[in-house]
Amino acid sequence: MPVFERLAAWVFGLAFVILALLVAVETIMRRVFVRSLQGVDEFGGYALAIGAALAIALALRSRAHIRIDVVHDRLPRALRVALNLIAYPALAVTAIAIFVMAWFAFRETVEFSSVAQTPWATPLKYPQGAWLAALAVFVIFALVEALKVIGLALSGRFREVDRHYGPRGAQDELEEELADLKARGGLAEPPGGGAAR
């Protein structure tokens, strides 16, 4: 797993573990002591918004976004390549549009010094700034992938466009799981090797 993906997984995994613990404590306090920590739901909203923005960027890197591969796999290669050439630039345009709308919201928040209508009264420019940064990562990844797929197509490497930019199939997932298992020391050699030869 690349360093950025590993770091993001740790950071947001930790954030959601903390959120789960806070929700548990909040629930117990409300039931037993009839008191509240105040703001757990606010923290949860920020964690979900920032985590979701970063997750869509990571999903793009690992080709985990859902695409309709039932039809895709049965199409001729030329049509599959054409669909991939449409999909990645379209996703980049979508990422930019989302980022622009988020920027307008963030700019307005800063302009009016908006705060959350919660007991914490959090200045919204901080969580919105983190959310905007996560969306910026998505834009960068989407643009890089769109440029890569267009570059491959322009250089006539259509087989690579089809192989590396189509929906992930069962074979791709199997190869990834076997590589992960081997990296963790659980697989000495690929299945079918050794004595089976």
C-alpha cells in the first residue's frame, strides 16, 4: 500500500475509533448520569465529511469506485477503451465542480466568520478548511489519472488503457489479495507452484 494511502488509513481509522469511543461514553453518560459530553455529533459530522472526501480520492487511486462491469467486460476492446477515456476526464470535471462549490462555501464562511450552532461554537473555517484540503487531494488524483489515461491513448497504448483503467475484475482483486498476503509473509509462492508443477 502506498505511503499516502497507509497514512490516510491510519489517521482516519484513528479518528473513527475515537468517534466510536466518544459515542459509547456519551450514550452511557446520558443513560446513567443524565449528562452529555456536548458536541460528539459535531465531531462526528466533521470526521465523516473529511473522511468521505479523502476516501473518494483513495478509492480513485485503487480503482474501487463502482462501475457497471457486467456490461463493460462483454464489450469489444475499442468500446471499453472509449468508455474509460470518457470516465476519467468526466470524474476529473466532477471533482473540480465539487471543489469549486466547496470553495465558495469556505470563502463565505471565512467572510462572515461563521461558527457552528453547537455548544462548542467551532469556527467553521477550520473543519471546512480540512474538508476543502481533502477535496483538493481528490481533484489532484482525478486530474493525474485523467491525464495518464489520455496520454496512454494518445501514444496508442490501448491495451494498457483497457487493463489499468477499466473496472476492477475478479482477477484484479485476486492478484491484489495474493500480493497483500505474500507481503505479510503468509504465502511462500503463488498457488499452483512448487510440488504441484
